[in-house]
Amino acid sequence: MLALPKAYAQDADELAKQLSNPIASLISVPLQFNYDDGIGPTDDGSKSYVNVQPVIPVSIGENWNMISRTIIPIVYQEDIFPGAGSQFGTGDVLQSLFFSPKALTASGWTWGVGPALLLPTASDDLLGSDKWGAGPTAVGLKQTASGWTYGALVNHIWSFAGDDDRSDISSTFLQPFLAKGLGQGRTLSLNLESTYDWKAEQWTVPINLGYSKVSKIGTQLVSYQGGVRYYVEAPDSGAEWGLRFTFTLLYPAK
């Protein structure tokens, strides 16, 4: 395998480091493919979905950034609900805004806080909640000179409007994460995308292990990631395991 030119390898490492930071000043468009299996009352169901997740940072003054993170799911699922067959379409959109200081804290941490909004955009009743929801979101993380990134992202969503026949939402999402830069734009990452449903008093806790690489297609900077997921805690009808592949378009500042 040919070695990367030194300058490009350094740029790739910096981009990989920024990708490990959910509130970095980097425009990116991840296309995240997920597959979960073992879903439903008989464990025969499966779900495939692509999360389109544009991340757009905006400078709002000398000292602050606002980072927009949007999750737009495109879903295909089958045999999840008895007798319902398969469904394909869009799910509910989650829009988050983080207000983050440009300067690190004295101990080297960066953080951001803001609102999160759940939009009932599902094209099928079985693909979404049919509820409007909102709540706070926050993230804090530290990146070290040796290539480690560690921190956590959290949000809580309460429903406030929507179909009265559908269940209300009170859900906490907690994502502790750890990543290690391996050089030449490569990163090994681990996270727990934990969700606690306060109405059902139920945790869903998948562990995600992934490997990513920054590269180029022509002049376009991109990142490839592949990984596996195992559910250490889930509802009786929840998934048992899954896969994740992410292709990300990168637009670093000039």
C-alpha cells in the first residue's frame, strides 16, 4: 500500500479528529446506513434505515458558534408489527441546535447546549410517533494530543402536541463516546446510544463499535465507516444486533 503524502496525512488526521467532535466547525453530510435484526414479538422482524445527518456550523460572533445537527431517517422495515407486513418511507426528523463557545475551557474541554425538536414527518403511522416534541440537548468532550476523544451527548424530548390517540413521549437519549485516532485519517470509535423511555420505564442500550477512514474521491474529501452493534438492553420486541455503515461528505473551512 502506498504511503499517504505527509501533508495530506496530517490534514486527514485533523479531519478525523473533527469528525469525532459532534460540534466541530466542520460542514459534513453523513449518510448513515443501519440494519437491525431480531425485532418484534417473534424476533423475525428487521429494520433498515438511512439517517441523512447534515451538520452545519455557523459563527454567531467573535466567541460563539451555533451548530445545526439534523437527523432525517429513511426507513424500510418488515415483520415488526404482527400482520402489518412491511413499510417504507421517512421517519420523524430530529433537529438539534448547539450553542458552543469557540474557546476551550481552561482544562481543555469543549461544550455546547441548546434545543432539540422532534418533527412528526413520518410518511407512515408505523414509522413515527405522530407527535411534536421538544427539549434540551447538551454535549461535552475533550480531545487529547495523543489522539483520544471522549465525552457524552444527551437530550430529552417531551411531546407537546400531536395525535391524542398516540402515546405521549418522555425520552432521554444518552450517548457516551470514546474514539482513538490511529493516524493517516483512521479512527476507532466506541459509543452507547442509550435511550430511556420514561413512560414505559425501559432502557434501550446498543453498543456501537466502528472503524473509519478519511479519504478522497477526486477532489471531494470523504469518510468511510463500518461497524457492528449489539443490544445489551432492549424491550422484549427490540432488536438484538445490528450493522452500521456511514459515508460522509466533508467540507472543511478554506
